[in-house]
Amino acid sequence: MNEKIIVGNWKNYLDYEGSIALANSLLDINTSDKVRLMVSPNHLYLREVNKILNQTKIEVISQNLTSFDSNSDTGGISAVNLNKININRTIIAHSETRVREKNPQSILSKLITMGFSFVLCFEKIDQIPFDILRNNFEIILAYEPVWAIGTGETASLDHINEIHSNVKLKLSKSSLNLPILYGGSVNPLNCKEILDSNYVDGVLVGGASTKFEQFSEIVNSI
């Protein structure tokens, strides 16, 4: 991969005012040609944040979805409705959503058919549905060891490289070339070492992505 992908997952850290303020601050962020930048605000503020950033290179994506297109999915988020507000990518199977959903990967085939992109999180390699992945549709994988999320503890570089290299090997056996991100307490102090690895194609950033100065440092570390 010639570029690094940085995804800022704002989770539920920011209220409306905080989300709008951060989005406006991101208008001034500098990104090199080696960086693809995405941010994932609270679902309630997707439309407003997307309006602010729609003239930039920053892609606004959703934090989750629960159905492809369901009229009876009370409280759910559907891919079709996200698409109608110009959101064309989502995070799928993040560890914090797997607690609430039994099989968040069940709609992946429909998303691929629709052309709705996603960042697919995994903790164990056997959670990756290699049989439905393809090259002609952008799928981003993200390794996130649960014990490292929000704890301040980051996996060692040796561990990250081992997992990522094993996934890349399995992908290559199916002639697949998909980017793999690392997520788990990524911050300005550890991001450069992680992003410098040839096995890591980017990072999925949580809390640090909600603080403009910290997120800028991560983006500018490339």
C-alpha cells in the first residue's frame, strides 16, 4: 500500500457542539498525499459533520449499521438510509458493537453487492470472512485486540506485525490485496512506530481522534 489510512472513531465522546467544533477545526488540518483520512462521528451528527467536511479530502463514515434495508429494525441504522445522506462507508463489528449484536457480519454480502464500503474489525483471524472478500470492492480490515481498546495499553509492534503478516499471507493465498489497520489505544506517542511498519496500512484511532491537537500529531506523523 502506497498510502496510510487513518480513521478517527469519535464514538460517543462528543456532544453536538463538540462534534461541530472538531469538524470545523479539521478544515485546517494538513494531510499529505500519503494519507487518507476518515472520521466517524456520532450517528446523530453525521449529516452536519458531512456538510462541513464535504469539500475536503476527509471522508465521513458511520460508526455502525444494523441492517441493509429493514422497515422493522427499531432503533437500527440501515445502509440504504445512510447512503441517502451521502454516507457510503461504515465501521462493522467493532468490539463495542459486538457486545450488543450477535452477528454483525451477517449483512456483509449485501453491502458488497450494494457497493457500500466498510471497515471490518476483527480480534481473531477466524472472524474474517475470507470467502466473500474481493479486490474489486474496497474492503478495509482493522485488527483491534479488545484488551487494548480504551485502556492506554497498546499491543507490541512484534505482536501487531505477527497478526497483520498472518492475515496478509491468508489474503495473498486468495489473491486478495486489502489494507489492514491497527486499532487499540493509538496515540501521538506510539503512532509513528506503528505506521512505519510495512505490515500496517493505517490506524483506527479512538479517544485521541476527538482531540484536534492529538489527532493532528497522528496525521502528521506520516
